[in-house]
Amino acid sequence: GAVVSQHPSWVICKSGTSVKIECRSLDFQATTMFWYRQFPKQSLMLMATSNEGSKATYEQGVEKDKFLINHASLTLSTLTVTSAHPEDSSFYICSASRDRATWGGNGYTFGSGTRLTVV
Amino acid sequence: GEDVEQSLFLSVREGDSSVINCTYTDSSSTYLYWYKQEPGAGLQLLTYIFSNMDMKQDQRLTVLLNKKDKHLSLRIADTQTGDSAIYFCADQNQFYFGTGTSLTVIP
């Protein structure tokens, strides 16, 4: 089956530093990956759509200079939280689909998430 | 964007059935999905239903779809403590998730 690995699972960083989160599709190629943010006891909010070989598409209200997304290969997308502040503390989740389109019952495979705490 | 809404909390006794409800606004969705999220983990696809179906059964899970009312439900039969989690419904594009329903199973 489709497996998406997200790393690290959790990270604590000091305010002002940058943190990189990796999302890898282990057994399939993903032309598109998605990054979500989840606040405690809340739903997932789509932050951006990451397209291999091109610029990411950000949702309204998401600062592209703050949340840098790179999708350099068909199996890896990275999210870098730059100059992190305590308000960036959250649970970040990526997802990927083996299919270019969203048709079918495959759905998307989600990474296990990254808990970011900025102190 | 689409609005996908769910009730926030549900508490049931072990062995009873659980019914989690979801309403959505985008009538063009061809597939609707149910995901399960355990504490501190990512999302696990549980099941899905194609929009031309009214019902789909998958072991202990039954999905009902009322397309006219744009209402989706997930029934879990013989609920177990391991079913305690947050359940999200999502539309075909899976860009928009429901608010999530936190299911607590009481032993």
C-alpha cells in the first residue's frame, strides 16, 4: 500500500530559528503533496499544495515567506518554518496521492504528523 | 470554499453502535471519505463512498449518504475502546475536512 513518511515526529526549537519538516512517499511517486496545519482539538487546515518541479500554491492567509515549501523530487516535499515563533507551534501533517487526479477511492495517504513546539 | 460540518463530541458505551454525522455544501463531490485520527498521529483512511451510492458497508463500518440533504454518516457497530479517536469526513478533493468528531468509548 501507499506509505508516506513524515520526519521528524516532534521538534522543539528556539524562537527565531528555522525548522525543516520532510514528507516522503516511500513506495510511490507523488506529483502533488499537501501540507496541513492542525491546532489542538481543531480540524486540518490546508496550508499549501506542493507540486513537483514548480512553485507551491498557498492558501489564502498563509505566508509563503514564512512557510517555505520545496518539492524537488517525486518522492520528497519539505516544509520549512522560517524564523519560528511560539504562535507557529502546531501539528503539521502532509499528505500525498499516487494518482495525479483525485478520482477513485484511493484517497490520500497522510504522514504521521510533526508536533512543532517553539519556545 | 466548501463547508463541512460535524458534531464535535460523541460518547458511547463499549458494544453499542456509534453514529457520526457530517454535512457538506459542495454537491459536485464524487467521493466522500471518512478518516480516523488517533492522538498525536496522522490520518488513516477508513472508508469512502461514491456519490451515486446511498450506502456502503465495510465490516463494522456503514456509510450512509443522503445526497439531497448533503448529509453523510458513519456508523460503527459494536464500538470498541480502540475506536476512540477523532473522525473526519472529507470531500473528494480532500482539501476541506470536517471539524472532526471526538469519539469516546466508555468501557
